Amino acid sequence: MRNVFTPVMRPGILAMLVAAALAAPVHAEAPFNFRTTPGKLPKDVVPVQYAAHLTPNLKTHTFLGAETVEIDVLAATSTIVLNAVNLDIDSATLAGKQIGEIRLVAQLDKEQETLSFHLDKPLAPGRYRLALKFRGLINREARGMFHMEYKVGSQDKVMLATTMEPTDARRLLPSWDEPAFRATFKLTVDLPAHFKAYSNTPIEKQEKLESGLQRTWFGVTPKMPSYLVVLVAGELERLAGKQDGVDIGIVTTEGKLDAAAYPLAVTRDVLRYYNNYFGVPYPLAKLDQIAIPGGFNGAMENWGGIVYNESALLVDPKTSPDQVRQLTFSVNAHEVAHQWFGNLVTMAWWDNLWLNEGFASWMAAKATQHFHPEWRSDLDGQVEREGVLNLDARKSTHPIQTPVATEAQAANAFDAITYGKGEAFLRMLEAYLGEEPFRKGIRAYMAKHKYSNTTSADLWSALEAASGKPVEKLASDWTTQSGFPVIQVSQVCKDGKREVTLTQEQFRLDEPAPEKRLWNVPVQVGKVDGKSAYTLLTGPSVTLSQSCDGVLVVDPASVGFFRVQYDQASFDALAGQVTKLPDATRLKLQADAWGMVMADRLPLAAYLKLVGQYAKENRGAVWMSILGNLATLDALAAGRPERAQIRRFTVALAGPKFASLGWEERAGEPVDERQLRAQLAATLARAGDAAVIAEAQARFERYLRQPSSVSPSMIDFVLNAAGRNADAATVDALIARALASQNNEERNRLTRSLVRVADPVQAARVLELALSATLPPQMTTTIVPAVAGNEHVDQAWAFAVAHRDSLMKNQDAVGRNRAFAGIVASSSDVRDAERMEAYVGEQFGADALAEAQRVGNGVRIRAAQKARLLPQVRAALQ
């Protein structure tokens, strides 16, 4: 699963908020064992195969269901317990050779989300058939089966889709809805005859019914967890292809097949690449990538039938900018990687979710770099990692592998630590072990555990055997304890020999860690323009020797999930080489320096002096990092005179580079250059550059008359600048286009522009869009926190409290605990944190309060940084 749309942050893992959990380390775990795997359900009864029949009613938004589940009783029991929620059970029977057929009485526990049957005497071990008839709801929010209304031209259309992860399969089918309970599924569905339907497997047959509906039978799936079941149905079209014997297709609503050509080509590429990398071919007969016009953000990796918000999959060859192609490639590569990491081999329980998401994120980054090195996605990954490092440097962080006890905690696990730190750790581990030993271990892991479940211990065993290095000892430090170290570097030269001392301690942005935590840290040490070598820092410090010639550099490839703090002489020597440093080293130097500023380990003036040397920087990712840091300062200075100083510095730094690029694109210019032009223009507009704002407004006026007059590379800049400075007429125009648009990419872009509005009067109008029945729920749920994040926290909070019930009914499983905390997530006022925590504590459960306290911790950190850094701004930028 991946979430990719938010109006507040750039797409990708930074869009996800970190769930609060225990910061203390957990014990290293044992290899997968079904009996000892965590979970709510007893392990004495297991499903073997579900044969389910569904009849949706599009008018009443309900469905009828019937299923027969073959079950194995592994140990004598008088109780059968499975999961169900928001389902009415009309009848239940149990049949088997030993008992004949008996009627059962259903007992539903709404709080525990379980369905239980108690028998008069124990069932002997053996095979039985559990038959159920039931009724359920077709939701508007993306939980279980949901419906979407959309338009094709002037015609109103409706379609159905499902999303089950983490624990919503129980809303569609009574099921053993925990990942260790693998079974096969055989689905039959009755739908309007003009609908086309897609599921995990190909259609076996179809038959017209007397009722006017059409019955569709799908083939039997492989053994898989319940959260991977999928059904999508509607008036759909499919662009088909073949790759390595697999039938692949891009499925869209009518009239969008032109935008399917690019994702079909991407699917071919990544499927071929993964078949080769994993050594285990994709095992299903077909792979559909299904674009739906609403419902949820991002994508869900259902085996054989991946479902995407269409803005995360489709690419218009004429109007989509480069970043849409890049995002589509990345998300596609992430979801197809899940067909192995997650589907073929599944984590045993949600505390090991990172085995799904961290690996899919890492694999997607690897595939993207392989096919498109010109995008320099490795540098973009460094920038995203900076956000994760900042989250992991708080007391409210959690380990990659965190205990999960409840359904709500499972939803909270989908966060930046699981995805981003998991990905970054794997990159560090692969670099240390070597690409080929790492791949050999992954292949052995896949081959051994296919169609089964694993824990982290199973992976460490495979990698250790392949590499001959102490993987389990190293890896458990990083996955079972939270946080990360700062590597302090000092050097002394004597008689031509340089002694380099590396010392580690936990890096924190708030109060120091109470425990003296250490890691096994693989560290590359070398010289600028020279070779580097690994050392494994296993204790508090280590001293190495090298010759005194050349400039010392630590982690030159920037693969470590740690910060580096040089002594003054080492820092000055490296800073003096800025223009000669490789891209990754250059990016890391200023990023770590900013980290030291945020942790009160380096004066702000030293950082500003350093980035002054980056004025001619050519890499967009480096600029993104620097300008993001300056934007953080700018946000802290809202309403304060220091903001004007920060903005003058920003314009002086970015202006000359923008001037050298010019306003107009040049034939044959690199993608990075096109994107940098728009990025710098957006920064200058936000900083108040009058000439840039005037040009943005002129281009917006042309856009209103003729949208194609604005190039794809500049469209986001133009609309965002218009939204930020919008008056009533501009807001009218943007809202009208957003509501009328039938293209999700365009509608998302228009919404992102609207939530940036600075005028509080117009912000109130934008907030009302969160109650819109025209916009899909995955869009409306982002509006309130996005408006708040653009300096309207009080206004957005009051709106959310006044409309709490209406806003909450559209939240999916992952969003429910984060809805109110997210409104104050950008604040640097402790009062906002206190108000939010009190409200969530009164109105919501313990899991939501844990998330609220995590966000509150971030607000308090920013408040302390504000008090400390703004006086430094005044001194440094006089």
C-alpha cells in the first residue's frame, strides 16, 4: 500500500504521519511459527478455501453474501472464532463426516470485531465446511467494499471497488482476517450486465441471469491472506499486453486508455526486472493495474489486481508533467514489488509490516534508479530520508518493528518509520553486505518461504547465510530499537598518519535519551576523490588510521541512516570542497549541518554560511533540501519580523540561479533542470518576489482562457501561486474547475492550489469543500489539515470541531486516528498541542490519543526551536 496524494507535503512517504508507540526496544524475535504468531484469533481452526458469492445492490448501497469455508480443525474445540464487522449473519451451518450438518447460532462482538460459534460438544480434528449467509454495507469511505460516483461527460456513473488492508476484509466476508491465516479464495459475483469485473484471478465463465444481472465466476487464488482479496466492477476498459507469459493490463473508466500506455510500459519493465531479481517468477496468470477515479489515495497491492487512485497510475502523454511520470513509475514499482514482498511472502503479523512496506519502497527505488538514472531518484530518496530522520529523532518515535495489539494499532503502523526508515535501513544493509550477496540472500528467502509467512528473523538468517556477515546482530539493533546515532568525527595528524576517531551517541531533537543506546553501525570512511572502506562501529567509539593527504569524508555515498558531525577543522576542510564534492556527499554535508542546527549542535549562522556556497548548485534534490530547510525557518517566523530577513536571504540565494535558467524551457534540457526552474520560481513567489508573483498571475490569467498555454512543467507553480494569493474571483474559478474536472490529476492539482490560500476569508470557503459530496472522500479528508498547514490552524480547528461527525464518516482505517492530530501538525504553538491532546483524549480512543501525543511532541519541539532560532536569525541576517 502506498499513499501518494496530499496537498501539504510532497508526494511519497513524507505524506504519511508516524504513529506513536513504545520507544523502548523490543526483543529480537524467533523465525515464523504459526502457533506463536500474535493475533486475536485462536489457532485451533484454520481456513483452507473460501467459496464466496456476492450480490451488490447499487441503489441501496448494500450487498448479499453467501460463503462456504472449508476449515481444518487442528485441535479439538467447542468454539469457532473468526472476524466480522458491520455484517448481519442470516444463517450458519457446519457440516462434516463426523457430525453431518448442524445449525449454528452466530454471536457477534462489535468491539472485538469477531464472529463466534459455540458447539454443544467439541469438534474432533479434521476437515469441515462452514456455510454462512450474510448482509453488509457498500461504504462511501474506503473500507471493505465501497462505491464511487463519477461522471463521463454529462452522464453520472457508479462503480464498485474494495480495499481490505489492514483489517477490513471482515467487512466484506466473515473471515480469518489476520495475515498468518492463508487460504485460497474462489469468488462469484452478480452484477449489472453492462459492468466489467476484475478480481485476483482471471474470469472462468459468465452467465446472464433472468434477473437481468450477469454472474461472473473467477478462478481460485493461491493461498493468501484475506487482506489481498479484491473486486472492482463498473463500466471499464482495459489496455492489454504480455510480459514473460503473464497477461498484463491497465484498467480504466471509459475514455482514458490514452493515459494507460505509459503505465503498461512501466509494468512490463518492472515485472521483467523483478522476475530476474527475485529468481521466483510472478506466479499468477494475470496482473491487472486498475485505475479508479476516487475512493482512496495511492494504491493497494491486491495479488493480481492492484488498485490505484487514477492519479497515481495514469499519465496523459500531452499534459502530465515529469513528476507525474516519475511518481507513476515509483508507485507502480512499489506495488508490483509487493507481489513478492507481501503477497508471495507475507509478514506474520502487523508488527513486521516493514517486511512488506520497507522492502517494497526499497525495491521501487532500486528499480527506478535502474531504469531512469537520469532522474537521479537516489538523491530524491536522500531528501525523503531527511524527513524520516527528523521524525526518528524524537522521543515519540518507535522502532521499525513495533508491537501491535489492536486493529487501530495495525492501521497506525502505516507510517514514515515503517516505510521510510525500513527502506533506508535496507539500503544501508545492502551497501554493507554487497549487492550480490544481498540479492543471493533475498532469492533464498523467497524460494524458502513462498506461499507462507515470515518474521524478520527469517530474513536475517537468509542474508547471513549468503553474506557470511553478522546480519542478525547488526540488523536487530536497527529494527527493534527506535532512533539512530550521530557519528561524531575527529582527526589528528602525526608523522603523516591521520588518526580518525568515530564516536556514536543517540541523536535527539528533544530531550536527551534516558538510556545510553548503541548500534552496530556500518560506516564508510574515505577521502574526497578517493576510495572509502567500511568499518563496523560496534561500541561507543573506534579509531582508524589513514594518510594525512586529501580531505576526510565519512559516509560519502550517503547510505547510512545516521547523522555525521565533524569537528570544526574537519568540517571546514570539507566545506571548502563543496563545489568538488559528489552529488550525494554535497547533499549530505548541508543536510547533516541543518540537523545539527535543529538539535542545537551548530549555530544557524554556520549553516547559512555553508549554503551560501551552493548558489550555483545544479541538482534539484540539493536545492529541494536547502529550500525546504529555509522554509522551515520561514514557518517558524510566521507573524514575526524575522520572516522578512529569512525571505530576503532566500531570494538572494535562489534568485540568481533562477535567472540563469530563465522562464522558458529550452529544447533538450534535462528533466532535472525543468523541475528546478519550477521549484525555484515557487520558492521565490512564496518569499514575496514581486516580479515572480506578477509573472505567475499573468500566466494564471492565460491558463483560465486556455489551459494548454501553461507548460506541464510550470502548471503546479502557476496554480499554487494563484491559490496562495487568491481573491474571491480566483477562488471561484479554482473551485468551479475542481468540481467540474473529471480528471483526478487535474482535480488534485486544483485542490492543492486552493488549500494554499492566504486570505482567511477565502480559506473559510475552501474549508467548506471538505463537506462536498462532489469531491471524493480521499480528497475531502485532506483539505482541513492542508488549510491548517498553510497558517490557518485556529480556523481549521474550529471548523473541524464544528463538523466532526461529517468529517469523520469519510475517514478510512488509516486516517481515523490521525484526523484531528493532523490539523495542528504544522504548529509551533504549545497551546495548539494542549488543545488537540485534550480534545482527542475526550472524544477518541487510546490509539488516537497516542497519535495525538506524538504530534503534540512535534509541536513542542518546533516551539523550542522557534524560541532558540529566531534570535539567531536576527544576529545572522542583520
